[in-house]
Amino acid sequence: LSRYGKSTYLSKFNCEAEENIVNAKLLTTFSKRKGNDNLELVKSTPDKNVDHIIEDELIKKDMDSYRAMKKEALINPKFEYEYKINPFYEINGVGLLYFASYPIISDYCESLFFNDMDNIKQWESQYFTCERDMMYYSNCNIDDKIIYNLNSYKFIKDKVEVSSSLYRKKDNKLMAKLFTIKKSNT
């Protein structure tokens, strides 16, 4: 664990189970609600002193990359889908969309597109995620709808690279960008 300033943290961890390995790098910025709903989140800091956590200037490079991706304009998505949130398992106890729901929403919407291809039998069982980069930018309210955009995809041998985005429908605010590599299990 390291930090940049008082509100941005970088966590790295590795998990191994037999021959399976998961490497993760999480860049986290503390935030809180501004106002009474989830439409605007603002940067915040932890309640406790964080000076005991090593400050790492290299995190700034990751932050710059994150900001550049946020500004990148998306032109002509390949596929778009309006997703309705399921409040029974996608909204947490404080009324926010679980961050863990973002990749599930993306995977579900992506499957709608790929399952229409002639050479795909069933996307959900034919391809599995082997790498994913996610950038979270905003959240939404329980009654919001999410617009999924499939920005690009490219098949390379037994893998496919997918770039997608999630937007809040009511104001077209970017919620997340996802870069995923999936591998065929056949």
C-alpha cells in the first residue's frame, strides 16, 4: 500500500491457487457525496492521519493516465444498450451502485452483442476474463438507468480485446471505462 497525497492510494496484491494467478493493482481515491443523492461525488480524505503510509510520486503517472482516458472522446460505439439497475443486489446499504456491479453490468451487456454473432455459440461460456482495467468516475441513484457502450473489440487468435463504457442516462455522465481481454476456453 502506498499513497499520493492524502486521498489517493495504490494497493497491489497477488493471489495464487494451484496454477492460477491473479495480479491486481487498485488505484483508489476517497470520495463522498455532494448533496443528497449520488449524482456528484467529491474527493475526500480518510478521517485518520495517513502519514505512516509511504508516499509514492510514481502514482502520479497512473493518475495522469486515468485522467487522460476520462477525457478521451468516444465516437460511434459499435453497440449501445440501456441497462436497468436491479436494486435488490446492485445497490449497497448507503444507496450507491456497488463498484463490483460495474464489470457484471458490462459483461452482461457485452454478451448481448457477442451472442448475436454467427460464430459465437454462447459468449458467457465460450470466453472468460483474463485481464481487466477499470476506471470508475461516478455513481448513480437507485432509479437511474445505465447506458452501456461497446466502443471497440478485436479478435486476436484465441482472445478478444474489448473496450467499453458505462454512462448515467439522465445526464450522459461517464461512470466507468473498462478494458477487458477475454480468452476462449475452446
